[in-house]
Amino acid sequence: MLKISILDKHAIFRTGLSIVLQNEYPDSIITQSNTLTYTHSQDHELIIFGVNNINDILELNTKIEDVIKKVPVIVILESIFKGPQIADLLNFRANGYLTKTLSIHELISCISVALKGGAYTNREILLSLEKTSVPSKHRIPPTES
């Protein structure tokens, strides 16, 4: 049974993502939380974190620094960060980076990679990275046909 925590400031995003994940992982336990109310006492095997701006990730990084070393984390971005913000984002050390324009198939692929300890970054973010000189350990996902 997979235990997933969804952290996002927007209840509609958390609820929608919970419905999608419950359909894909019917035996999972999914908890939702506003990022500001996150506690270390939560037991989880995967954290999905919705990010609206770079301050969200910097704030959460200080709160869950010890957890992120043990639990796969996927970051879903509202928009693409540019320049030095990309470096700040990558310093978060997440297993996956996606944008909110992703498909369900891409989300499930990212979760699969993250649960195996791998790293996944969607094409849109990788293209933004190519425009900067920040290296990425994340693989380029296959193109959808």
C-alpha cells in the first residue's frame, strides 16, 4: 500500500490530484495538506509538492530537509522558473520535476521513476534548463506520440 502526501496551497489542485492518484493506485492512502501546515509526523512514501513560486520551495526546503533525504519528492511547478531560480529549484534535490501542464501518463511515469530512486524532469523544464548553464541529473522523458 503506497502512502502519498500531496502538499499544495490550493485545495482544488490537491483534490483533483488525489482523484487521479486514487484511480491509478486504488490501494494507496493519500493525504492532503496546505504546505504551511505540513508536519514531520506524517508517514508517507512519496511527497508530491505543488509549487507556485520559488519562495514555496525555499520555505518547504527548510521545513522538510531531513525528510527529503529519505522519501521521494516530486515537484509540480505552476510555471517554468528562469535563470538563477532554476539553480534554486534543483538545489531542492527532488526526484521529479513536472509542470502543471503534464499528462496523467507523464505523472505516473515520474512517480514510477521516483519510487525506484531515480530522477525525472519533464521536457518543458529540460528545455528551460538548456537555455541556462545549470546541469541536470534528470533524464529526458520520451516524446509522446
